[in-house]
Amino acid sequence: MKILIVDDHPMVRKGLSATLLLEEAVKEIKEATNVEEAVRMIKEEKPEISIVDLRLGREDGLDIIRISKQEGLETKFIILTSSMKKEDFMKSREFQIDGYVLKDAYAEDILYAVHTVAKGRKFFHPEISQLIDNQQEDGELEQLTPRERDVLEALGKGLSNIEIAKKLFISEHTVKKHVSSVLLKLGLTHRTQAALYAKETMYI
């Protein structure tokens, strides 16, 4: 397997090369420091996998992916970055990347990412995936009114509509309206899903 590393820091390239050479399947490693050089090497060297930093000095590493796809160049892309920003991850996903790994990942995580992507599967660093999941869940919960949150929490505890009504000092009819609103806002279809959602996101 031939791999291209694109990073503007020599120490990062050398360290990553040393890590990748621990993988038996990796036979050759090429390096590039900017967008133009990377695109040229993808054309000439035809690496199976290109590992690209998001920020190459003043250049955007995603331009490499954009140009490569426009020109029909075939290589799988793994983003290697120190960024934990949701917008960076989501923007990278729009380019149909094959992997997203944080620079502080353990060597075995990087090797596993390469191994996974080489097999045609996607690999997203667990830490960034968990961060995005948490942010999405927090955003969904923010849609709910305080009373709807109370109802959702009660659903997570397995309470019936009558029990929720007594607990919150409201009518059963009002509980039903709140449950319907919770389901609608969270994109769920029945109260069992809401109960599971509550347990997962509200730590009940």
C-alpha cells in the first residue's frame, strides 16, 4: 500500500511516517507540504490513501480533496487534525472523506484508521464522534420547554401519563399534549423511543 502524507510540519510528517511503517501493508510513503504539491503527487504517485491536515499554513487541506474529486483522481482521504471543532468535522464530512483522526490519537488508533479505510470502510475518531453526538443531543434538548423536559424525564423513568400528571400537578390531557410535542421535536414516533432517549441523554 502506498500512502501520501500532507502536512506543512516536517516533524509531524516524519512522526506519522514512522508510525505507518509499523503496518506491514504499508510499503511506501510519500510526503507533500501544500495543496499544489499534494494534487500533483496524487496524480503521479496514485496513493491508495492520502492523509491530509486540515490547515496547511494559509491553505485549506480540503482543497486537495475538492480538486482531486473534480479531476477524477482516485485515492481515499483521511483527515488528520488537531481541531475538535464541530464545523471542521461537518465540513470535512461534506467532502465524503473516508476517515477523520485527531493528531493526539495513539499510534494504534492511526494504524487502525488506515487499516479500516483500506478495507473500504469509514473511520471517525471516537472522541470527535462522541463530541458531535453530545452536541447534537444537547441541541435537541434545547428545543424542549422546561415542562417538556420534565415530561421526557418522567418517560425515561417509565411513568404512565396518569403518574406523570400527578407528579407534575397537571391534567392527563396536558401530559398527552406534552408527550406529542416531545416526540415531534425529537423526531421520535412513540413514547418507548422517548424513554430510551431520556435514559441515554439525561443520564436517568
